[in-house]
Amino acid sequence: MKETKQKLWTKDFLIISLINFTITLIFFLLMVTIAGYAVDEFGASTSTAGLVSSIFIIGTLFGRLGGGRVIGEWGSKKTLFYGLLLFAISTMLYFAAVNLPLLMVNRLLQGTALGLASTATGTIIAQILPPERRGEGIGYYSLSAILATAIGPFVGILLTQTFTDFRMIFAVDSALAIICFMLYFIVSVPDAPKRAKVKTGFKLSNFIEMRAVPISLVALVIGFAYSGVMSFMTFYAKELDLVTAGSYFFIVYAIVVLMSRPFTGKLLDARGANIVVYPCLVIFTIGMYAFSSATTSFIFLVSAACIGIGYGNFNSVAQAIAIKVTPNERLGLATSTYFILYDLGLGVGPFFLGFFVPIMGYSGIFFAMVFVIILSIVLYYFLYGKQENSKQAIIS
């Protein structure tokens, strides 16, 4: 008798993915525009404007750190409700941020809301996916964030070119945040089978899922290696006189991820993580080398495709591994643990690498990241890949 394949594209899967796409789009839309607003509206210095932009990530880390514990106590759906409510309120509060301190406080608050909401969406997705299709499903779900990283900056720049009044941008963001909050009311997600028992007082296991830490550490290193591309790509493209190619970089990246993600997700479920992760990290290494040595538009965009295949697919596979090794009642903690360490790599990277730009140049720091990615391959082998090989050997 033929086995019926369990449904992946359910109503709740689509709505949760749409919510995640929209809040991530608002995040990246504001990331590329808020520094300019701080300079134009409040006369902020370049360094202060950078802090206005990056303080959001600090808030996100706070939200993720508490999100796993909150989900354990309240459940994922209730956490999503409060995360989206706080996100909508903080988005509208940009109208009331009449000076730099208030703007920074609101950025911190909105980052915390995003951390809570996105941890909840990731947990709900893991909860509603059929176990045998979890890798494939998380691959599709993570496309919502990948698309947002490409579309968000594009929309942000388009809005700044269309409207001279920044309040119109805040109005668009507020409308999108309210729509997200309203979408919550048509989601019907059952509670997880069992809630995590959270002890009072401080205990690391109340905030961090230790079983998810090994793969999350690899994600931290990979996020660090990629962070320079995200932060310095525009400056690097100008330095190479490849501005036109630079404007298409993230579009090519997103298209390649869209095309490859369905195959890598199915392969993960059928054959395990190693068969996907090792090729992805090797291709990411090749892409970073091409990026660091690019002199033509063709090589620049080929590097975007390689980075998309390598880095873009590793991210979803690593998230699936963090969930796979964790019991159902601690999925919220696993999701938050993964993103805490991953976001830490993305957040610390630009700050750290920025010190070396005057010494090594952009090409030099990107070439150095080739060796960081090679290090991550070794790290992955010892922290997870070796154990998976052993398990497969026992099964066969």
C-alpha cells in the first residue's frame, strides 16, 4: 500500500511564512534607511547613525534570549501574539521619537519585539511540519527571510527616492506591521504536546538549549564570515567600479537560493545533513574567494550565485539540525539558541572587520573570510558531522 505524503503547504504554514517575511522585510527596509533619517532629522554623526541602525540587533538578541523561555511558559502562539502586538506598537512609535535617545530606545524595543515574534514563528513552523518533511519545510519557510533580505533594502531605497518626508516611510511600515498583527487571528496552531518545565531563578538551560549549541556555533562562524558581504558590499562595489553589478548582487543571491532550496531540503530529509552541508560550505568558500578577487561584473555576480548556494542553503540546514536534535517540548529554546548565536556572528562581524578595512582593504578582509569558512568546515565535522557519520554507519 502506497504511503500518503503528509501536507506541507497548509494554511497555517503559508500565513506564518508570510508574517515572518513581512516583519523581516520591515527590519531590512529600516536598516538601510534609518541611519540617513538620524543624520538628516537629528544631525547625528556617522558613528551615532550607525549605532541607531545596529542597536536594533541588540534588541533582537534580547528578544531571542527571552523568547525560548517565554514560549516554554506561554506556548508559541501566545508568544507570537505579544511579539506582533509589540512590533506593531513600536513601529508606530517612530512618529513619537522626536529626538535621538527616543529613537534609539524605540529601535531597541522594536528589535526585542522582532526577536520574540520571529522565535515564535520558527517554533510554530517546526511544530506544524510533518517530522519526515521537516528539513524540506524549514527550507521553504526560511525562503521568507531570504526574500525579505533582498526585497527589503530595495523597497527602502525606492521609498526614500519616492518620498522626501520620512513619515511616509513610517506610515508604510506601520501599515505592514498592523497587517501582520491581523494575520495572527487567522492562524490556528495547536499547543506543543508538552510544555518545558521552567525552574525559577537563573539557570542557563532556561534560556539556552545545549543540544542546539554545537550547530549554532558553526552558524555563528558562518554568519561572521558572511556579515562583511552584507555590510560592506555597497562600498566594495564602488571601490571596484562595479556599482551596477552590486545593485543586482542580492537579487542573484535570492534567485539562486529560491531555485536550489527545494532540492537541498528534500536531500536533507532523505540523506542527512552531511551530504548538503559539506558541498554548501565548499561552494561558499569558492564564492567568497571569487568575491574577494572580482574585477568584472560577471565574476562579481558568479560570486553572488555561489554565496547564495553555499551560505543561503547552509543557514536553513543548520536551523533544521538545531530542531532535529531537540525534544519537541524545547523547540522554542532550540530556535532561540540557534538565532542568538547566528545573529551574534552577523552583528559582531561588521564591527570587528571594520577595524581591519583601513589596514587590509575590503578585498583583503573578504579573502581572510575564505579561511574562516574553511575553519567552519573543520568545526562542523567535529561538532556534528562526525556524529552523523557514525549514526549512518551503525544504521547501514
